[in-house]
Amino acid sequence: MKSLVSIQDLSKEEMLHILEVAREFEQNREQNFLAGKVIACLFFEPSTRTRLSFEAAINRLGARVIGFPDARNTSQSKGETLEDTIKIISNYSDMIVMRHPVAGAAATAASVASVPVINAGDGANQHPTQTLLDMYSMLKTQGTLENLTINMVGDLRFGRTVHSLCEAMWQFNPNLIFTAPEELEMPRKYTEFLDSKGVRYAKCTSLEEHIKDCDILYMTRVQQERFPDREEYERVKDCYRLTAPMLEGVKPGMKILHPLPRVGEITTDVDSSPHAYYFEQAGNGMYVRMAIISCLLGYR
């Protein structure tokens, strides 16, 4: 019974096992073997897909959900520390799922909790469950995770999903492309990590430059809520905009992923393209989160 704070908490074999369990749950999503369990969903930051897919996963597994969708009505607003909140909620639950705006909050929670903690996103740091559903989506659409060319586009500075994805996919011999303006480029922490693993990557600023080269086009929104300077956000908020005509000549099997929500970086005319997969990707989240919960609690 361990926590999932960072994607590096899982070995390659454990990640692949979770994806296989997710495939089984997709084929038969009505489960009930967690009846009697209580799982706390603590969302200190707004969420639609992550929170609801976790709650759906918990209900599909037969467990019950407690928690809150924001922090305004909790004792945090009275000055209670995160550590005290987690210690208390550990008494009421068998597992804690937590999203928090502060990087490192999930590690803090896991260090004091008496039950497993799943990081559902901590600031601009990590989002390991999103990474696993991204990997599941790649596996379903490409038939493999090995030797894929993945073009990550947009806010690579604050985008926690791409940070976790880099730390997972290095084990599958990828060719990575980082498409971002200088203000939003991948943090050195992650490029140095990839350098230490001998992973190939290229940097560019033009979306068109590598769009025909990739197997996966991973679009991201510019994270307005992470910017300390509003003027800096205004300069870069519209840096990329994917439209249907831009997909002419791409690889036949190329798929477009996006952790969502989108705010203009993918136009709606792309939705009807055979390359668009972001809505199906979001749907995969429930099966993957069912698998994560089951595996961390020792039931699969």
C-alpha cells in the first residue's frame, strides 16, 4: 500500500501492469470489490475531468466517496495546516486523492498520511494519473509505447502533465519534440533528467515545423493561473493555434492529445478530424484511475 506522488514512484513494469488492468476494466467496468472502502477526494483547486473521473472510478469499484470540490468551506480557510487536515482525514478513509495548487503538497500529504495518497496534480509540478491515462491513450491508438515521436506543444514551463510524461516515457525510447516560446520552454530540471537518461529531444518554436513528423501531437493550454505576471501571460497566451488545414500531410495514424480544458489552442474544426483523440483520451481517465486505485490498495 504505497502512495503515488510522482510518476517516478512506479517502475516500468508497474506502469504497464496498471495499463493492462485499465484495459480489463474498460472491457468490464462494473466492479464491486471495493465495497466497504471509503476514499477521500480533496480538491483544493478547481477540476472537472480529474475529480469526476476519480469519483466515477471509485463508484464503479463499489467504494464510497467523501471530500470536497474546493477549499473554501474547509478548516484550511481558518488557518489549519495541510498536515493537520491530512492526518484527520486519514482517520476517516482508506485512501486520499488530492489536488493542490502548491508544488510539493502531495509529497507533504503522503509523508503524514496513514493511508495511500494519490497526487491528482500539485501546482506546476506533477500529474502522474494524467500521465498514465495519456500512456493508455497512446498505447490504444499506436499499438505500442516504444519508439514514439511525441511533440509537446504550448506551456511546457507550467504544464505539469508534460513534466510527468517526460519522466515516464523515457523508458520507452521516445523521440521528444518541445514546441514552445522561450518564456514557456521545458524547465531545465526535466531536460537535465532526459540528458541523464540519454533521451533524444529537440526544441523549436514553430508548430508547423514538426507537425508532420510526430506520432502524437500533445497540445497544452497556457496556464494563466500559474503566471505571477499578468503582462507576461498576455504576451504568450495565443502563441499556438491548431486548425484543421494544418493537419494536411501528417502521418495517417497521428493522434492529437490534450489534457483539457482547451482555451483556443485547438479550434473546433479539428474535432471532426480522424486525428483528434482528446475527448476519448479524457474518457480513458476513468478506467486508468480505477486501475490505479485497485493496484495501490493491493487488489490487482
